[in-house]
Amino acid sequence: MAINPIPFRCLMNKKLRIHPLLDAEKQKQARQYEKEKRILSLIGSGISLVFLLAFYYGGFSYRLANPTTQSTLWIFIIYVVVFHTLTTIIGLPLTYYQSYVHEHRWNFSNYTPKTWALDQLKSFLVGLILMPLLIGLLYWVMARYPANWWLIAGLGIAVVSVIFATLFPVLILPIFNKYDPIDDKELVSRLTNILKKVGLKPSGFFRQDMSRQTKKENAFLAGLGKTRRVVLADNLLDHMTIPEIESVIAHEVGHYQHAHIWKNIAVGTAQQLIVFWILDWFMRANFPHFLESVRWNLTLFPILALVMGFVSGFLFGPLNLALSRFFERQADRTALGLIPSPDAFISAMAGLANRNLSNAYPSRWIKWLYYSHPPIGERLAFAETFKSGSAPN
């Protein structure tokens, strides 16, 4: 029997009418957990803001970028390494509390002090490789094409995004987790059939040892072309039935059917062009030494980072979240059309909400500012209307 989605609304002190598969007590916990994570995130943003301003206006950025000797290349490398190291050290106490203490307090984390520290070290080293490459590419474009650097760099984002999307599952992910081929023949067969319905052929189906880090669950399709693969966390495999897993992967297949990866790359490139153009205008208007030399651009790096983050977050943040929620709804509709019955999707979403402590019914402004996916309550309501045949086109 279809469930009327209209009454599924606010919790707080009023008696909440939630989807019957959702645990009311878990939803109370989810709201508190979400609130605490949001506060910690805001504290992190405040620390980053103070650090960037202090790094520049305290004169340290100028001294680091303008030593009396050394070549420009070595100055650049030393600057980026020192900057990355300082940001990591300054953010480490909060990172430890967020990802270790807080997650253990909510009984999500499976980290030991040793495994947590090892993953942090890996993240630091990956950043130590990627940051000089990406910032170096940007600064080379600035030096080579100062008049139109924003246009060339913005278009270059598309190339970088494609390369990153292609190599991420085979170069970056294996650094942090182990990926073993799934040996459940029935599951692989069912998932293969789902992918074939939209003409997809993955390079393999892999089990991720996510339980090494957390009790939370996840599944995704990653990569492009020959690197495309289906990844299922071991936690998810342990808690979901085959039909439920099938519904989750059908959702991921929906993203490929609607070309969401390519659309996100196109939208991201357009937005980055605008961000770089605004950055160019702002820096030229307020910092006369901008683009004079690599050393001056390095000196101004904290300001560049601050302006880019501000423009991207405030100008495009809510817009990107709204677009993401729209794409997720499209993927949900596709998933419900690919699987035999919506019941598996409904039980999968409700189970994830209960076990991952996902707030199914956030306030409207919280959803607008923070949610990249429709809240679980909305997804369950849509699945119920789809099941009854009354879902809007």
C-alpha cells in the first residue's frame, strides 16, 4: 500500500509522522549528529580564514616568497610545501576531533590511533604531490598569458577534471583502501544486468574495506572508460540484501545514463571561468603587484585562495547544491524504473538513514545550504508515489 508522503514533516517537539521504516529515535540522534558536524565544519572554516589572513598580513607569505637567493622554481616548491605543511598542522587538532573523537563518540569510527594517523599521513603526502602540480599549472598560465590567464586556466579545468575522474579510482582510492573483486556470482550477475540496461560495461566489481575506517556504508560507480568500476563498501554488503544493493547501484547507473559526470564538468568549467574572471578583476583592482612576477603571485597566494573560496562558496555554493539535488532526483527516478520493485529502494534508503544517522527531514534552509542529495524523507516519499503510480513526470 502506498504511503502518503505529505505528512512527513518536522520533528522537534511536535509529534512527527515519519516513514514507517525510519526509526524515530535514530532521527532524533541524526539531527543532533548533523548539528554537531555542522558546527565543527564552521569552526574549521573560521580557522582557515584566520590562518590565511594572518599568513598574508603577518608578512610570512612575503618573506617565504621572496628570499634573497634561490631560483624561482625552488622558491615555488618550498612555498607550496611549507604552506601545505602549516595548513595541515594548524588544522590537525580539529581534524582529529572531527574524524576520530567525534566519530568514536557516535560509535561510527573503527579507527585506531595508528590507522587514523596513517590515513592522515597519506592524505598529507597526496596533497604534497597534487598541490604543486595544480598550483604550478595555474601559476605557469598566469606567467605565460597574464592578459587572458583566467580564460585559459578556466578552460584547463575541464581537462584536469576529465583526467582526475579517469585516474581517481585506479591511482588515488587504492592508497587509502583495499579493493578486492566481488566473488558473489549472483550479485555480480544482477548488477551486470542493471548496467547492461543502459549500455554500461564496467571494468570490474570491487569490495572496499571501508570497515577499516568507519561503520558507515557507501557504494559508487567511479572512473571513465576502461577505469569505470562498481565499488561496494564491505559494510554495505554486510547489511543489505541483493535487491537493495541492486537498487543502490541502479541509482548510480542513473547518473551515467543522464551524463551527470560530463554535465558537472561542463558546469564546473563555466563556473570556474566566472570565478577566475572575478578573481582577475578583484586582484588587479586591489593589488597592483598581481601578475608582475611569480614571486608576487606567490606572496598573494593566501588572498587568491581566500577570494576564490569566497566567490565559489557564496556565489555558486547553493546553486551547485540545488543542481546536485536535481541530478540525484533524476538518478532516483532512473533507479526506480530499472529495478523490479520500488520496495528494495525504499528499504535500502531507510536502512541507510537508520544506520548512517542521516537526517531524513531537515529544515528547508539547512537543506538549501548543506544538502547535495534530497533528504532521505523526500526520496522515500518519491519512491512511494512512484510505487503507487502517482509520481510526477
